[in-house]
Amino acid sequence: MFVRTATRKNKNGTTVRYLQLAHNEWDPVAKTAKMKVLHNFGREDQIDRAAVERLVSSLCRLLDPGRAAALTSGAELTFIGSAAYGGPYLLDQLWRQLKIDTILTRILASTRRSVFTERVLFALVANRALDASSKLAASHWIGRNAHIQGLPACSDDACYRAMDWLHQVQDSVERKVFDQVATLLNLEVDLLFFDTTSTYFQIDEPDEPIARDQRGVPLPDPDPDPENGDGGGGGGDDDEPVMKGFRARGKSKDHRDDLPQIVIGMAVTRDGIPVRVWSWPGNTTDTALIRQVKDDMRDWTLSKIVWVGDRGFASADNRRYLRQGDHHYIIGERLRSAESKAALSRQGRYQDVADNLKVKEVRIGEVDRFVICFNPDGATRDAAIRERLIAQLEEVIAGSDALNATKRAELRGVISTKPGLNRYLRTTPNRLLRLDAAKVKTEANLDGKYLLRCSDPKLTAEDIAVGYKQLLEVERGWRDMKQIIDLRPVYHRLEERIRAHVILCWLALLLIRIIETTTGSTWNRIRDEFDLLTVATFTGPTGTFRQRAELTKPQRDILAKLDIPTPKKIVEAAPAADD
């Protein structure tokens, strides 16, 4: 397809030129190409140039923005390449709104580290949110595939050095970032949700155990000089060191007990904003963690807090600890405990709550309040699952009476490895396998129910139930950490860098969640929209410059909701070097 010029000579001797859009079409009969006119633009001196510009602009939308700019910029400019611009720009502006750049720069001022450390850390956070990869791959992504303001290029060594420093200043950074986020968003921290997860490593053997304090932090090597004492210091039982490796085997929440792992904890506000993150050795149990978390958050001088946690933290020691300092708790209870059975046996009328939920408060003691929650849809699901399990169990034990005692014992052992089936199995005095009808009836009474324990006397039963349901925000955070930010796989061996990697993931999740909360849209949609905003690099006789693509209306709307200014058309410009 091409523009054809046709000429016509007037009677007065002047020549008039006409422009046509034409293309060559193959004639199978004549076995030759023949020109076909597709559109007449009219006389060259009277052409509707605005209409031509609109046509060219429409066609350029079909091309890569950088290539389109190169084709329309004239022969004097050479198109060098294009890079992602929209996503990094969006995250960088929010990073600056939260003053994370200022926080890091001020801490860096007292060190001898490079002034680019803050830019490197932001680039690593942006990489996790936009194109999660290893730190080596991220160092190539920076500058080549993504435009990071103030950081034209980066090496993998610079990434590792920045991570090592971030691990050293983690506590200070988290506290200052929280203060900025709380001020900017006017966060409500009357409810803090806490939960843990685990992430595994594809390695054969766990780390060697080393001496750690009760928080799981490695202790410094003892002084080998006997004149200086034992080097470790004495103390009470709580100060006694424990021997643990960081990547250790434990109860995996990813169902990979065969692989070493670490445990990660996160505190989240009722709006889903993650305020702090923790890392522990992989064989650390949940029961004692929330006490450490409460101590850490106490140093932030927050007002009265109601801690919300699942049943993994429902020990008497944890409940007493959470009550200290005029704090309260909402904790899920195990349905099959003695107190739970007593609460569930109490009579009372349910009251309806939004989102298909019914609640009933019962009293079985002087201190704690118990709220029974009932979800009719959940009850239907539980009943359907139980029916399938019962049908499967009956199929497995059918005809087992004809087996000898040894074979029945073997079958009993196989069923015992399947908790779903074993729950409904009973053995008669004659060692025959039967369905436990009493157990089925007991379990049916628990369909769609869960039990909450609360220490706050002022919260209504509805507030307690709704507050606990918001614990799903933490679970959503874990899901995004693992699926969007790619917490795993972790391409690090050193403990310090694994911990720093977790902090980078937390910062990425923080930016993502603020964007989602403010815009009301998902990060996946926003990221896809801003992937279209690229920056193209051109070079010519006068120098080199970078120009962004045109903003779309959805991009402008998102920037407006986040109160982020429109980026400049010319991102960078550098004059040509003098010969």
C-alpha cells in the first residue's frame, strides 16, 4: 500500500497534482500485478491535512509506541528502543508520596553507602510488583526493560549490597513507613489482624542449627577469650538461646513438609494495609509468635488495639498476654475443645448479619465472651463434603467383614492415614469396620459454624463476627504475596538476604494495596493498563531524548484518583557531545 501522485495539466499551462491511496493487486488471469486505487485524497494543495493526521494517528495505535514515533519523527531521528514506563512511574510517585525515598535517604546520610541505594531498593520493589524475578534478572530489567527515574542501570552486586543494608535498618524503616502511611491514609488501627504463612525452599538439607534468641534472631558468636567470660551472658530461662537453622523443616502451610521452609508473619489493618512483617526459622510454632508481635507493636505507641487472630494462636498464655496494656482480642476457637462444646450446647436465637451470616452470643464464663457464627451456605458445603467422604468410606470398607483379622488391620491402618475418612470410622469389639453414626451426627451439628472468643466487653456480637471475617484480608495478602509478587522461589542462600527479600515483598504489597484501596480496582487490571505506557528513546544530530507514549483515559483516571501528576511528555533529554 502506498500514496500515488497523479498529475493533470490545465489549459493555462499549470500542473495540478492529486494524491491517491493505492496498492498493487495480483491479477491471476493476466498473471501480473495491477494497481488499484483505494481512496482519493484530492488535490495536493487542497488536501484535508487534519483528516490525514487522524488517519496516521489511528494507524500508529496498532504499532509499538516507540516504533510508531520513529516512523513519524522524520529521517533525522533514529529509534533506539523502548522500555516500560507506566508501572514504574506509578509506583515511584506513590513511593515518594509516602516519603519512603526521604526515609531511606536520611538513614543513608549517616553511612558511607552510595546515594543510589534508595533508587536500587525502589527498583527491586517495583520489579516484584511488575515483573518479579531474581535479583540478577532484576539488575538487567532495570534500565533495559524498565525506565527507573534516577537509575539508568544497575548491577547485581549493587542489588545485594542494598538488600544487606535494608536488613540492618529494617526496624527503623518499618516504623517510619508506618507513620507516613497512617498519616497519608488516616489509617484506623483499632483492629490489627495477624496471621502467619510459610514458604519453602527447593534444597536437599536444612540449614545448620545456630544459637538464636527467643525471637529467632542469630546471636553473635561468643567471645573465645576465656578472660572475657563466656561471651554469651547469663540470664533467666527466657534468655536461654535456642539452636535452630533458619531454613528448617516444620509444619508447612503449602503442604510441603518434606522441604525446609521459613515462617513469615504479617500484621494488617482492617483496610487490608500491611503494616509490618516478620520472619522466623521454619520450625517455629504459631503459639508463641503473637506475643512477640504484640511486644514489637507496643513500641509503636499505638492506642488501644483489638488483636484478631485465627485458632492457631488460641492458647491461654496468648490470651493473657494480649490483654496487657488495655488491649483486647478476637480469636477463633477450635470447635472440638471442651469450652467450645459447652458454648455450642447453649440455647439462644441467632441474629442476622450482612453477607449471609448469623451470630449468637453465649456466656460460659466471667471474662470472655463467645460468639457462635453460622453461615448457611457453608453448612450446605460442609454437608456435601461429608456425604462424599461417607460414601467413599462405605465403599472402602464394603466387604471387609470377609477379610481375615490381619487384612482388616491393614485396611484400618490405610484409612487412619486419611483424616477425612478416619474421622467417621469406628471399630467394633470384634474388630469389624463400621461407619460411626454418632460421629456423623456430631459433625453435622457443626456444619457452617465457627466459634469466636472476645475479651472486649463493648463490641457487639455483630462487630466481633464482622471483625473476624476481615481476617480474610491477611489471607488475601498472602495470596498476592505468593501469586502476584512471587515471594517464592527465593533465589538466596544467606539468611540476611532472605529476610531482606521478605521486606521487599512487603513494601511491594504495601504499594499495591494502597493503590487498590484508593482506586477501587485490582492491581492486575491497573498493571495491565499501565503496561501500555512506554517510553521510547531517539537519537539525532542534536542529541538523545526519551518520549513517553500518549496517556489513555483509564490511565489518566487512575492517576487522578491517586493524586499523581501527569508525567512529562519528554522524560529525558541530553544534548549531543561536542566533537
